[in-house]
Amino acid sequence: MQFSTTPEIPCKTIQENLGVVTGNVVQSKHVGRDLMAGLKGIIGGEIVGYTEMLADARDIAIERMVDEANKRGADAIINIRFTTSAIMANASEILAYGTAVKLTDPS
């Protein structure tokens, strides 16, 4: 599966638009991460535990979006975007979305 943040895939022609596909994950904070985040908030610096948590969540969201595109018979996903939101005090959501398409080689 090819996917891109651009509206096209180089050297390919969009044959059919299969609609918007999404993948999301809601990730909660771990008590240990919260403790370390509190300490980092005092002394400053990157909160590596949160960075890793969000990177993992992003990868899961992409995987779920690709699974949905595969179920529709897509060759690619274009115009991929990401958004995040706070669900509650200790949880956030990452949503990946894009347009599933069928591709052909240009003639």
C-alpha cells in the first residue's frame, strides 16, 4: 500500500476515488509516565515516554487506516492528515485520515 500526504502518487494516475479512510487510537497515560512528566515539567526537557507513546499511537492509527483502505481494494491513500485531541484528563486520541484510491499507470 502506498500512502502520501500529497494529492497524487508520482508516475501514477488516479483511476477511482474510494472515499475517506480513517484509523484512530485513544492512548492513556501511564502513572509512571505522569510522574516523570511532572519532574520534566519542573526541570524542562523532552518527555521521552510521551514521545514514544504518541509515536506508537500514530503507527497504530496508520495501520488501521491502511487496513480500511485494503478492505476497499485501494492501491494507495492520498492526502493523509493527522489530528489529535484530548478525550479526557488522562487520554488523547490520534486520528489518521486520507482518501483511498485505485491507481493505473499513465498511458
